[in-house]
Amino acid sequence: MTVELQSYVQEPAPRIPVATRITNVVATLRGDTSPGRVYVVTGHYDSRASDVSDAVSDAPGADDDASGVAVLMELARVMATRHTGATVVFAAVAGEEQGLYGSTYLAKQLKASGADVQGMFSNDIVGSSTADDGTRDPRAVRLFAEGVPTAETPAEASTRQSVGGENDSPSRQLARFVGDVAENGATGMRIRVVYRRDRYLRGSDHIPFLREGWPAGRFTEPNEDFAHQHQDVRTVDGRQYGDLPEFCDFDYITRVALVNGATLWSLAQAPGTPKDVTIVTTNLTNDTTLRWRRGDEPDLAGYEVVWRETTAARWQKVIDVGDVTEVTVDLSKDNVFFGVRAVDRAGHRSPVAFPKPGS
């Protein structure tokens, strides 16, 4: 693992009145066999007072977002001495509250380097299981995952509209993968996937990665207490305001870290998401032919075709097709959704790739 301070000077912009140096703290665990395939996890270490332009007042940020930074630091500590197939980037980013500045810079730097980012997660407000009304949900974490891709082109939109792929974006496939590998007895958590890019009036550090065309999602606690976010520290009518450590649930943060760890480890050890997956539409038939490009992982064992009813949220059926790059299934493409995923010799499975129509 290598660590760097990734800095740049942000010129005056909305919420930044003067030129300001913004610094991300980035740890990179380079993969052994597929170093160009990258997975990213972030938390933001900046915080704010009630007035977003107030750069003087005390602004503790225990939940928003020291909790997320704690998660990624623990992940980095645990994984630093281990070997992965793909590269994992752990980044504590800055300038989130002012407009996602640090994560935008990180995403652009990765894009410029030619990195193949196949998954990214922002851990933002993952510190409490208690809602503003006192109810608790300590065994669930929300994962926001967009449907229509942020970076979708007009041509891609036309294709999506014709085949009905609104629920099959790369980010939704990534979210399904999280449910498969991180919803178990070891984590003790339920993954509540929310079919949105983010909450109303809010946005986190996964959005710059979506803008670059990469699959990404946001982990956040199940129910928020807004008195403990973006608030000056004060007491009003007996109620304590401010994002203070006393309102964090550290056992809950630990379980969120387990979810992240299970996900990142599974992604980094598995083959990459299949590329150039095509569903053949040159002829009207009642069967389905799928084609894809073979991956270059040294331990690649083969592929599985998955399918589900068009009204189902998650994949329902699996067909092991072996180490091939084309298969015909006796099932109509007009009636169900298909996908393809890779499998290695140890049984690790990639996220699913949703096919595009073609020849």
C-alpha cells in the first residue's frame, strides 16, 4: 500500500470565497493480477457549521463524516497487508460540504490516468442507527444507486428506452452485487437499496464518479437525525444540536465497515465485470443469443448467464455456460432480462453486465 497527499488549489467558486488548497489523503493497494481494474471507497473529512460560509465557528462532524472516514481507515488498516487481484483506492476527501470538490478532483485524476474504475462507494453519514424520533434500525444500511446513468448519452438513452433498461444501470448491478456478498451472518446487516442517486436536496462523493461514467453508490444510515448534521453546537429547549460523538453508534459503524469490507474484498478478488456484452437482435427469434469479450484474468474459469422476470428486483436464475464467449438460451429475450457475469476457479463472481442490443 502506498499513501499520498493529493492536492490542488481551487480558485474562488460557489461556497469557496478565496483560492483554497484542497487535499485528499489517498491510500492505494495495488492489485497483483489486474492492477488496472480499480475500486474506490471514500469518506469526507471536512465538516461545516449551520452557515455553509462560516469558516470560523466550531464545526464537529462526528457522523458527517468522521464515521465514513473511520470506516475507510479501518478497511485500509485491515487490507494493507493482504494481496488482492484488483487495485483498491481508499480516499479521505475534502471539500465535500462546499460542493464535492475533493472527490471531483480524485475522479478526474483517475480518469486521466486511464484507470478502469469498475465500482466506487461513498460512506457518508454512517454513524448512527437512531432516527430523530428515537426509533432505531441498527441492522440496516441504505445504499443509494441510480437507475438512469448520470453520464448517459442521447444514443444510450434511446437504446435504454427501447429495451427497458432503467433498472439495469451499472450502478444497480453493483448494488445487487453488494446484496449478494454483504448481506449475511458475518456482517449482520441488511442492505436497503434505494433506487435514487441520492436523497432529496443532498449529494455525496459518488456523484463525480457517476459523472465520469463509472458505477457508484452511497452508503448511509437508515434514518437521519438532522439536528446532528450541519448544525452549530447549541442547546435549544433542552435539545442538543451539533454533530457530536455522543450521538454515534460505534457498533453500528463497525457493521457498516464489515459491509464495505465484504464488498471490496469480493470485488477485488473476483474477475472484472464482463465487457462488450451483446444480446443479438439481428433476427426475430424466440431464443436468445449472448456474446461477450473474454476477460484476461489468469484464474478465469468461465461465465454464468443470469436472468429474471422484468418485474423482479434481483436476478432469479443462473445458467453455468462455461469458458465460452457466446451462448444461445432457449428463452425469449422479449420476456425477461438477461445478464452475464464472470467466475474464477475459486468461485468468486463478478458483478453482472447488462447486454446491449447488437449483432
